[in-house]
Amino acid sequence: MRKLLNTLYVQNPDAYLSLKNENIVVLLEDEEKFSIPLVNIENIVSFGYRGVSPALMGKCCENNIGLYFMSSNGKFLAKITGRTRGNSTTRMRQYELYKDKKWCLDFSKDIVATKIYNTRYVLNRSIRDNKEKVDVSRLIEVSDYIKNNISHVYDFEDIDALRGFEGIVARKYFEVFNDMILKKKDIFNIQGRNKRPPLDYVNCMLSYLYTILSFEFISAIETVGLDPSVGFFHEIRPGRNSLALDLIEPFRAYLVDRVVLSLINLGQIKKQHFEEKEGGAILMTDEGRTIILNAWQEKKKEILRHPNIDEKIEIGLIPFAEAQLLSRTIRERRESYPTFIVK
């Protein structure tokens, strides 16, 4: 297992990134403000519009460092990657499996079952930790619905029907999401999932961190030599990293939703960290992004025992561990990919 490296987030829109003696240098108005050795960085996510020097782009490609460009409101714009890595026969096998409807359906059933199982873990964790502060009956109702219906995932013989069921469970979960919010309920509340653009503070944070998590999975998938655009559960579309979306499903609630709930319930994020645009779109301020990214980076440092490799690893290494497991599954033609079930 490789060492956990860091993601460099550059939030100032006027920042320019360059290379100096194997160091990443951040410049503002041509003045050096910050530098960090390349060897300490795994990904760079820039919210600026001034750009990155060609020398740094080349070095990132050479060292397999993900370089991603975002708009100020967190919309993905572009990425720069180096040469394709890994064994080409593994990718060929990936494309073959994409055409195998049975394998795709079986893979998708495991992904959906694991996602809703891990979602139930989040509900039950909230019941256990905050039973004096939450509407326990509402949370138990959805938890029991998942418990009683999770086995039905394996009854579906059509992937579209499976997607429909996954959508039903997701809607039920988000219907009680507000019940897990303990502070400032008048400000932080969610009326179902909405995005592009998000229309409330909670959806703004969720969408932002889901995007960040997807970047980390894209980087891991490319590192092991798979194609992040060819998935088995999510449909292939131009510009969509379907395989990354497949792999993040079991981790949405377990990682992202819990970070968002903690930020709200601990009072770390406030109304002042957002701004509303015409039409109702909600954006984060620079300070808001900094708070959220700091919480995310701290979360990634936590240690857990990975259920499928029986090793203690940092949470930040989960994307790489999952990409390795899937690559091995594809390469060795195993019948199923071992999904991450929270215990």
C-alpha cells in the first residue's frame, strides 16, 4: 500500500502555479507566496483562472500527479493527465466486461446493495449518537425500510429497474436528512437533492465534496491503468467518468454526508460562508471552501481497517485501495468485485 499523499487546493482565483527546483510554487502578482515539494503531492485542484506553467504541467504528467481545474463555484472544467499507465490487456478486459450485460448487472447489484447498506449505517449512527436530539421514529422508519428491502436488489434482472430502486432509496434517505441536522435547522435544511446549481447550503456542500471525492477516485483509477470513463452501473456519456461514479457510490453517505453533517452540527460552517446568486444558486465563499476542505483533509487522515484487504489504512487511501481491488478483479477475471461494507 502506498503512502498517503496530499491534495493541494489552490482557491485564490489570481494564483498562478509554476515549477521551481522540483517544488510547486504559488505566485500572486508575480510574488512567491507558497511552495511545496512535488513529492508530497498526489493531486492539485485549482479554482483559479490564471493557470499553470507548462513546466509544472509536464512534471505533473511525468509524476502521475492529477491536475484539475475548477470554476470558482466548484464546477469541473478540465483535467491534465500524462500517458496511459498500466497493462493494456487490463483495459481491454474492462471493455469486454462493459459489453457483458450479466457481469455489469451483477457488479451493479453489489454496488447498490453496498451503497444502501452503508447509508443505513449513517442513519443508525445518528440514532445511536443523538437519540435525545433527533426524531428517532423517522430515522428508524427509513432504516427499517432499507433493512427489509436490501435483499430485493438481487431480484432485479434489468439494470434500469435497479437504478430506479436505488433512486427510491436515495429519496427516502434525503427525506430524513434534515432529521440528522442538529443546529441552525432554519438555515441548513434540504428539500431533496438538487444540483447544477445547488439551491440550498446543504446541497452546495454535498455536491462540492462529491466532486472532490470523484477526482480522487479518477486519479486512483488512472493510476492502476483502468479507464475512468467506462463504468458498469452508470451509463457512458461524453465527459462523464462513469467508473469513478460507480466506485464512489458506497462512500457517498459514509464519507461525504458524515463530513457535511459534522460541519453543521459542530457549528463550524455558517450562513456567512455562502452567497446566493440570481436565480437562487448557492455558492461557497473562499472562507467556506477553506473550512470544508480542511475538514475533508482531516477526515482523510483517520485510520480504519479496510474490510477487504485486512490492513489498517488512512481513509485518504480508500480510492487507491478500491481501484487496486477492481483492477485485480478485472485482470484475474474474478467473478465479483469485493465492495466496501462498513462494519
